[in-house]
Amino acid sequence: MRARLDTLFGRLFGVSLVAIILAHMLGFLWFHHYGGPPPPPPPPGMRENFDPNHPPPHRRPPRPWFGGPLVPLTLQIISLVIVAWYGAKLLSRPIQRLSDAAERLSEDLNSPPLDETGPREARLAANTFNLMQQRIREQVQQRGRMLGAVSHDLRTPLSRLKLRLEQVDNMKLQGQMRQDLDDMIGMLDATLSYLHEQRTSEAMQWMDVQALVESLCENAQDQGSRVQASGHCAPLLVQPMALRSCLNNLLDNALRYAGDALITLEDSRRQLLIRVIDHGPGIAAEKREAVFEPFYRLEGSRNRNSGGVGLGMTIAREAAQRLGGELTLEETPGGGLTAVVRLPRA
């Protein structure tokens, strides 16, 4: 019996039953006090001598205006409405807690576990959620350790192969093999960087995005690249490392395929638009979503001969999503590609 009362159904049913019983008891008491049966009529011989100012002793005083059914029925309705409100809140509270915990988990895998309190159903759901979070965290850590070990184990033979290439007399073959080895090492580095980005979680901070964009442009100019920035914006609440990673990858992509880039800022009350514009070969409309897939490579001018392993756009989009924004690709007027980052201010 005690186990049944510990459930959400038992608690809600018990509260409703108590409220219904109390409401009916109140109605019975009210009618018993004010709503007795009407007095019997006077005997026939007394009707002629009836004096309204001196009623017979057995006549009950007139019923007051609140002696009818209006007051007890109103109290019953009010009590039942209160119970319904409390019951709905009791039902929605565990679901709201679970929803909030799921939202925190989507933003930070290391978020604190859900409190295992409340009725039995809520405790079971919280316990299952915490077990799921723990298993996901262990799987991600295990994957990172496994790929780190694979990367470490592969670097040693790859380094030995690069040393042995010096013994190859055919210079053309030596150059091709060295390029293949460099591509393999680059893929390993990019993969580990991608996994690191997925595991990284940081707190939101106010950041001067305009200063960040100008700093990225100056660094690129120091390396001989043609990069410009335009526009102004107010500070924004972001994850600094995620935003820097997003813009770095978009800028590298534009410089790799076009040789120059323009970063524009368009600020408003609702959102901040950051555009990374290039006048390179561009991407066909039907393939713009595909480039966000890990290791996806385009044929033609935007291919491996231009450098990269196909993870830059993936990292950039996931970083934008961690900021609560989105990353889309558009065609640059006159030819080229424009990457648009929309970051909300709310």
C-alpha cells in the first residue's frame, strides 16, 4: 500500500479524493445548517388568527440569501479547480525537470546529473537519464582514447616511411609518396582536432566579436593573404573558442580556394550576421549541404589538390550550432561563395 502511494498516480488520486470528500462534507454541513425542510403549515383553525408579526413558536426563521446552494457549489468548484491546477503541476514537474536536464546535456556532456527525487516514476526516469548520460560520456571518452592511440601508433610508421623515402631514386615517385604521407598525417591531425572540438565545452562570455574579426584579418594579412573586414557590432554573449574555431575554418576555406576574402558584420537587435565572402569557384546549390558532412570532398577545383581533408566546414557548422546559431552557404554576387553565420542575441 505504501509503495502505491509513492507513485505519481497515487499522490494525484489521493489529493483529488481528499478534496472531493472535503467539498461534499462542506456542502452537507452547509445545507444541514441553512437548508432544513420548510415548516409545516398552521392548523386550519389557526389560519384565521394568524398574525405575521407573531409567528407560531415552531416556525423556522426565514432562510438567508446565502443559505441556498450557490455558496457551497461555488466553494466546491473553487476547491476542485485548485486541485486540478496542483495535479497538473504535479504531473508536469518531473517532465519539465527531465526536459531541462536534456537541454543541459545537449550543451554540455559533463553537466551535473539529475536529482533522483520525487515520486517513484520520476526517480526511475531520473535514474535512467543519469545512466544514459554516464554511458554516453564513457563512450565518447573511449572513442577519443581509441582514436588517440590509433593516431599515436600510426604516426611512428608514417614517420619511418618519410625517412625511407630519401632512399628512393625516382624523384617523381618520391614526391608523390611524400604527398600521400602528408595527406595521411593531415587527416589524422584534422580528425583529432574535430574530435577535440566535439568534446570541448566552455562557458558563455561577453566577447568583442568585431575585435576578433579584425584580429583574424590582421593575422592573415601578416601571412601575405588578402583579407578585409567591414561593419561594426556590439559585444555578444558567445563561447569564445567555438566562435574563433568557426571563423578560422571559414576564413581558411575562403583563402584556400579563392586566395582572398572579405568578412562583413551586420548587427541588429535580434541577431548578428557574419559573412565570409570569397570570389573563388563557388559551390553548386545542390552540393552546399553535402560539404558539411565529415570528409566530404567536391570534385573539380575544390578538391584535395587545393589542400584540406574535408573537415573544416563540418567543424565550423557544429561550432555555430553550439553558439545557438546556424551556418549556411550562399552564392556570392558575381561568382564565389559566401558563408553566412547567424548568431542570436537573445
